[in-house]
Amino acid sequence: MKIKVLVIDDSALIRSLLTEIINSQPDMQVVGAAPDPLIARDMIKQLNPDVLTLDVEMPKMDGLDFLERLMRLRPMPVLMVSTLTERGSEITLRALELGATDFVTKPKMGISDGMREYTDIIADKIRAASQARISQAVPKNYAASSTQTLGALRDPLISSEKLIIIGASTGGTEAIKSFLTQMPSDCPGILITQHMPAGFTKSFANRLNSICKISVAEARGGERVLPGHAFIAPGDQHLKLARSGANYVTELFDGPLVSRHKPSVDVLFESAAQAAGKNAIGVIMTGMGKDGAQGMLLMRNAGAYNFAQSEESCVVYGMPKEAVAHGAVHETIHLNDLPEAVLRHLMAHGKQALRV
């Protein structure tokens, strides 16, 4: 059975291009195309699509209003089609909060050629969306979760010597938000690679920074990785952990795709294995594909302790599944319990590990 896709976009050109791209794949087909959500509403009832692509900004009904109603009345996989602008990134992040599975971006120039270059990305994201656990993607309130911070570690040695290294993809923005909002202000330094385009990672970091007890920023390279601080890989560069004397620091570099991605979770995890060894705790979250599995195995072999998000709490159980299959994971934990499990491990094993 082919994946049935309904395209919703006010641009006839974008509707045509998305239809061409999707129909070129052997395992999916466009069953309809709507210029606005009002028409789409009736087409959803008639065509029963598996996945929607939804433009962020449209006439008659805003894409967010439509998405919110859809997720309340008929939850289903939605791939947002966003613009590479600050406003576009803010709206897209809100769409992910409301339950959208993932997003792709419209190129700024040369729309026709640009969209064709995105064929593989769009196809992969539609496949991931078709497998997504939509029950996990319920509307959430950023402010509400910020009051659920776990208790402080109260051990400066553990906080300064240990590090938490996180990788995620599809569904990861909400999973990372859930994790970071529970971190106490004295938690170990955190490095994060989330598959997102350039521009979106800065908005994502700023949004998290406004609701977390810890400081969250997009990495610029050369920052000291201190307790109570989290750094997110920019959307167009690889993030690595490095040493500068006794300090941990961030390092950025441009380069080819690794495991089909830039930034790559494998790059971050491998650097953590080399720079931190047994002082690192690895966390691999929801996402399509296998990026991070090999790097997490290197972390385990270097003495790190690794957690994977459980299948039932993932939007897409791809990356954690691969890490488990590689023998890289010590514990598999539900997302709701993951922050507490990481902190509990730190408090139980941190001092012992530091003495060894």
C-alpha cells in the first residue's frame, strides 16, 4: 500500500512541485491538493490520507489554527512546509508543539530547482511521518512544563566533571524540551545535536532558554561547557566536544554530511567518546534513521553510560532502535522518566566514577 498524501498550500507552484516530488517515489502518492484548509477539511474526510503536508502561512485560515483543530478532532501525521525566515521558524516551532510531526523548508530562491533538490529529504520525512506515533504529539504548553524542574544535584564536582550528550531527530524538539525543562540549574553541561536547518536551531535555542532553569544557546564554537548550560548544534555545522586544558569547550566545523546529516549525532557522540570518555552520559532520542548509533557505541566503549528513549514514548523509534541494536545502550527509559533517570545515575555513580 502506498502512503497517501494530501498537499495543502496556497501556492499552485508549490502544490505542483510537491505533487511531482511525492509521486516520483514508488511507495507514496498524492491523493489530493488543496489551496486552503477549508477545502482541505472536506478532502481529508473524503480521501482519508495517511500524511498531510501543510503550508505554515495561508489565507482564509492560518495553518496553526487549522493544525490545532485537526490535532484535537482528528490527530494525524502532518509535515509542515515552512519558510526560511525568523517568523517562519517561530511559527514552525509552535506547529511542532501543537503536534506536527516534522517540517521541511521552502528554498529562498529558485523555488522550482530548490524543491527538486529536496526530493530525498521530503520523501524521507513523509515516510517518517507515516510511521509516527501521533498519540505522543499532543498539544503542550511550554510554560507549564517549566515548573517541573527536578531537585538540584548539590555536588559541584559531579556537575563540573560530568557531561550530558544528546542526539535527536524527528519528534526531537518536543523531547528535548521535555528533558531540558526538568534539568536543575546545577546540572552538568549539555551538548545537543538535533536535525534542523540553519536558522531554526537559533530560534529553538532561544525558545528553550526562555523556559528552562538552565541557560540554552546555539553553539558558536569555543564556549566553555559549564554546569547549567546547554549548547545546540547550529543547523549547518557539526558540533563537537573538545578539551582546552582542563576545560571542556564546544567546537564547530563545516564539512560533508555524516550519516546523511549535518549536524550529525555521530560526530558529536564520537567527539564525546574521545574528549570525555567515562565522564559522558549519552542520551539518544526519537528520530528516523541510524545517525548516532555508531557514535554511541564508541561512547560506551570509552566508558560512557548511555540511555535511549523507549519505543512507546518516541514519535519515531528509529535512532534509539539502531543504537540498541548496536549494543550501545545501557538503559531504555520512557521520555517522562528520562531526566530523573539521568540525574539518579549521576548521583548514584558520579562520585564513584570520578574516583576511579
